[in-house]
Amino acid sequence: MRIIGGTCRGRPLKTPKNQDIRPTSDKVRQAIFNALFSRGAVAGAHVLDGFCGTGALGLEALSQGAGSALFCDISRTSLSLAQENATALGVLDYAEFKQMDVTKISKPLEGKKVDLVFLDPPYNKELIAPCVRALREFGWLNEKAWLVLESEKGWVCPPDMGALDFEKQYGETIVRFLSV
């Protein structure tokens, strides 16, 4: 796995040796970021990479011009891997790491709201909807924020999640863009 664009383009990302993390493939990340750029959603954005795993989505955003990224995961191992990747890419100054369950998120850290949210949780565990609801309830989202949701192809996005702007299937994964 590599960063596919921006200042860190071509740089490798460390991935886990086991199957505990399912990183977003380079092909899918490329499609996501092409779509985000056409919407003006990356430059200067404050990003939340929930269920961060390797940190690939948040790190890609930083490489491609995001202003900052908060990486969250319940797993200490995943969070450490994301932090190692941020260090190797030289973007640690723009990154913050928090071990937490993003489905039980409360008020934003230091009042920081986000413009771009990546949620790619483990499949078949119904984690996206509670997370989006908590982000809304506790005021994490700036006006005109974008949510990028990755899920298994059978997951049905509840209508209260936001306005569906884009949806595409990549193998067993469906990527959805929702605007707030």
C-alpha cells in the first residue's frame, strides 16, 4: 500500500501482518480522492479518520492538502500503526491520535469541528449509523462537512445520515458520500 497522491505520493504505508485490519485499497482511495477533489472537500480540511486502522485515508488527505487530521480507533495496535505511518511520512505535526470508540464520541476535542469524515469500520457490525448520529448530536461537523462511508455491499444507509451525493460499489465494498 502506498500514498496515491500529493506531497507524499508513492511513499509506502506499513500494513498489519494479520487480517485484523482491512485497509482501503489504493484503487478505492484514488476514486475517493478524485471525487472529493471535484467537490472541493480536501484543501485545508480538518479531517476525522474514525476506525483509522493504518491511517491510510487520513494520511492520504494530509498528503493531498488537508490542514489536520484526527485519527481514532478503539485498537491501540491500529492507532500505533497509524502513528508510525504518520511519522514515516513526516506529517506528525498535522496529526492527532486518540484511542476511543467513535460510536460513543462526545464533544469535539478542544472544540475542533471537522470538514471531512472517513468512516470505514469493521463490516457487519452496524457501527456507521451510531457514529454519524453521535458526530451530529455532539456538534463535531462543520457546515457543509462531507462524510465518506465505506461499508459492506449489503448495508443500507439510514435516511437520517445525510444527503446521499455519491455511491459506488467496488467489489464487496460500497463507498458513499453524504453531505451534511
